[in-house]
Amino acid sequence: MFELYPWQQEIWQILLKNQQYWRHALLLTGKRGIGKYTFSRQLAKSLLCHSTTTEHIACGACLSCRWFEQGGHPNLHCVIPEALSTDTIAIADQENKGSSSLSKSKKNLSQQISIDQIRYLNDFIYLTSHQKEYKVVLIYPAETMTHAAANALLKKLEEPPANVLFILVTHQIQRLLPTIRSRCQQVVMPAPSTEVSIAWLKQHSINDSELILPLNDFSPLLTWSFVREQLTVPHQYFVDSIKQGQNFDPFALALSLQQIHLSTVVGWLQKWCYDLVSYRVTGRVRYYLKLLPAIQILSKQVDLIAYTAFLRELSTHQKLSYHPLNARLFLEEMFIRYSVMLCSK
Ligand SMILES: [Zn+2]
């Protein structure tokens, strides 16, 4: 099956028709949740296909395409962090039916790409390719490479093997070594407009997305995952609680949200706090447009300096959320701190 998102058609044509992009290494950049991973897979599939159409689209029928669809193409090697199994990549590929936010069993798996994973590429890229064809190495997300892994990859990019194309995909290009960036052809992937996102979500039976799209960083794919993972109900409970200001029960809220991935919950609170401060300072909100009346009231109760410090604290929480000792305690502490901040004036 071949699918590009509507907002990717133009960049697809540009890339496929311009051979200068096919020199050893391609770097796809852009914000999270716009379909970069899906795009890179389609790119690899078309490049490996034995019989592409005149539009440079993989035929879907040849031996190579069948290998690809079965997930075992001998000339394709994907390098991803252990923790990003295929269901997490559902964020980038809405065809995948897995659940990432509710998964807790993967919390001990590595979030990074290790040097061993890059070293493991040696056999793949330096040995004779299958039927002497193109070989593709897909690295996602490239910014998760450890420093040692990035240096090991750099050596390969400096002495590129023939007929091997590296496709690096990144949400945060600034975290990549400048020397790696300069060795790659950079392609900025387009993000859909709000109107295009809403139309796409409607096609996928998600209506009224105007309200949840901002909450999901204006990304149609993250919004799609949000609904598929049935986060609408717990998120509503979260909002109904915290909008009560200091009257909500942090222990009950922590208990009810402990099964959801912690980084997801921290993200909700970060956005809520951002809106409180933003309204206080600029009179505008970014994420919780529907809750403007509650934000107007609560933002008056906020001590601005204390809240700014709390926002910084939440950033630290976001990093810690991948390695918490106890989910419930972690959330309890965070919600108590939120409550205290509201009382501080
Ligand atoms: Zn094919």
C-alpha cells in the first residue's frame, strides 16, 4: 500500500525528480507529527522498487515491494531506539493500530540509538548488496543517537560506500552534530496548515478537532493518536480537575492518570500552565481555547514569578518522566506543586 499525506505531494515530486538528493545521505527535518517517518519509508520503498510508476511511486507488486511490505527487505536496514517499537511509530504512521501512551512495559528500554546499533551496520553496508542494488539505511529519530553513535555514523558518512543511501529523520536538527548535518542533503518537510489538518482529520472520522488540534501541537497525526488511544476521556478528567484551581484533589487525579504515559500528562500540564501565564501577560491563550473563561479566572490567582519557576520545573519533570520510580507518586508531587503555586499569592 502506498500512501502520502496530502501535504507531502509536492515535496515528493521535488525529491524524486532531482537526483542531487540521492548522493549518499538525506536528512529529513521538521516538527514532530507531520508524517516524516511514513514519508521516509515510502521513499525507501520507491527507491528499492524494481518497477516504479512514471510518478516514481513503488509498484507494490514486484519482489522488492513484497519484501518491503512483509517487513524483511534485505536491502533496507532501520535503526531506531529500542523503546520505539512499531506501535510508538504509530504516531508517525496512522495506519498502525498500536497504543504508545498507555504502554508501560517499554519504560526500561533505551530511548537512544547506541553505538552498537551503528556498528552493526558495517556488515550491511560494506558487504555486497543483494542483487547489487541500492541499499537504504533509515535512522529515526536521528537526534537520539548517543554521542559515540553519532561519531561512528560520521565516519561512514565521510567515506560513503557505493550504492548506499542513508536517510536520517529528525524532529530536532539542532541536536545533531554539525558535521553530520553538513554531510547530508537537508530537506525541510512541510507541515500542514490548520485547515488542511482539520480536513484530513474529518476524512478519518474525527470531527470537532479544532479544540484538540492545538493541544496536540497542531499536528493532525498526534491528534489522530490522541483520539485512537482513547485519551479524550482522561484528558477531560484532567481538565475538569485542574481548572478548579486549589480545590481539586491531587491524589485522586494522580490515581486516575497513573496508567497514562507520564510524559503525556506532564505535557498537558505544561500547556495548561503556559496558557495561564500567557493569558496573564498577553491576554491570549494557545492551547486551551475552549477553556478561556476558567483560564481568565485562574490566571488572576497566579504569582507570576512563582509560576515561571514552576514552568521550568515542569521541563525537568518532562525529562524525568521517562525514568520515574513510581508513576503515582510522581504525579501526586507534580499536582501538589501545581496546587501550591496557585495558593502562592
Ligand atoms: Zn515494486
